[in-house]
Amino acid sequence: MGSFSLWHWLVVLLIVVLVFGTKRLKNVGKDVGEAVKGFKDGMGNDAKGPPGQLGDDARIDELQRTEQPRNDADREQR
């Protein structure tokens, strides 16, 4: 009962086409395709990073600088 046969899926497809029409389904398919293409393009540009964003090395250097005491007075307080 959990799985559907090929005939069930064909009937469902026929009902969907009758309810929505082929033009609307074509537009939905086009929109989904453009969204997937945009997502792939966005994921492919990860290496560049947005302008003004620090790289991982710069973040690590910044964290190390802020964690170290700056002078002897700071060391005495800790």
C-alpha cells in the first residue's frame, strides 16, 4: 500500500495537467530551472567571497591579536 505503481503516477500527472494546464506548468518548470541555475552559480562563487569580507587567515590573526595582552599592565590584571 505504501508504494504506487506507474499507473497511479500517470493518473496523478493527467489530473495535474488538466487542473493547471500546460502553459502554467511550463512556466513553473522554467522558474524552478532558473532558481536551480542561480543556486548553482551562487554556490560556485564561494571562493571569491563578498567584497570586504575577511579570509580565514585574517580572522585567525585578528583573534590571536585580541586574545594576547597588549602591555604589562594588562598581564598584571589577569
